[in-house]
Amino acid sequence: MSDKRLNIQLNLAFPTEAKGEARRADEEVTESLAANHAVERPGMGEQFMEAVCEWSNIQQAVRRVMRNHGSAGVDGMTVHQLPVSLKQHWPTLRAHLLAGTYEPQPVKRVEIPKPDGGRRRLGIPTVLDRCIQQAVLQVLQGEWDRTFFRPQLWVSPGAFRASGG
């Protein structure tokens, strides 16, 4: 190897001292948080959960979950047992939802055969968790629909048909 090539390699070698912004592993520095962990609109979270927990919203969610049928989750509760269980445990469940302490149950994992011979993995939440998910969806969808639906921009499907006939 020539001396010229060796000199070029030595000049291109990365320096050992840190020159970037990243701190070294041996430094002890307290880092500040990049963003505050707070609700953008104070009170919005409470109003949202109040709407989710309205009994009429829960009843509608129960009807939709029952209409979809579906298998029981890890707790073994069927869709037919859901209304009785909700009536019995609703005050406690509502308190957990409003306090933010509700924790969903683990998801049941199953595999079903695919037509091509493979297997498809599914996760089945409990019926109660599906009901709560549906109740949240109904409230969110109500907010989103108002945002996206603009009556003045609505065009009837017949407007796209060719005229003259």
C-alpha cells in the first residue's frame, strides 16, 4: 500500500471527540420534555366521556354489538349475556370510564384457515370491550360527520347520469 493512500485514509478517519448535538453516554443531564402532556381543550375529554357514557349511547352500542354477533372473548361472555351484565355492573363501569381507569381485557388470539392453505390470525376482544369501542365510535363519528358533511356541496347520485334520453 502506498504512503499516499495511507495518508488519505488517516485524513478521512472520523474524529473521536463528539462534535454533534447528541449527548455522550457518560454525561448526566436532565432533559426537558419536548411537549406538554395536556388536553388541548380543557374539559373536552370530560365532555367526550360523558357523551360516551350516556345510557342511550350505550344502549345503541349494545344493539349494534348484538347485531354483529361475534364470538366471546377471553372472559367467555356472549353477546346475549351483555345486556344483563351491563345493567348489573354499569355504575362501576361508568365510574371507571369517567375516571380514566378502565382497562380493556386481553384479546383472545385465534387462527382460522385461509382458502390457500395458510392461516389467518385474529384477535377477538371481549364483548364488553367491543361495546365500549362502539360507544366511543358513535360519539366520534357524530363529531366527524358534522365536519365532513356539507349540505351545499352535496350532489345527488343522479346528477352524474348522462342526460337526454
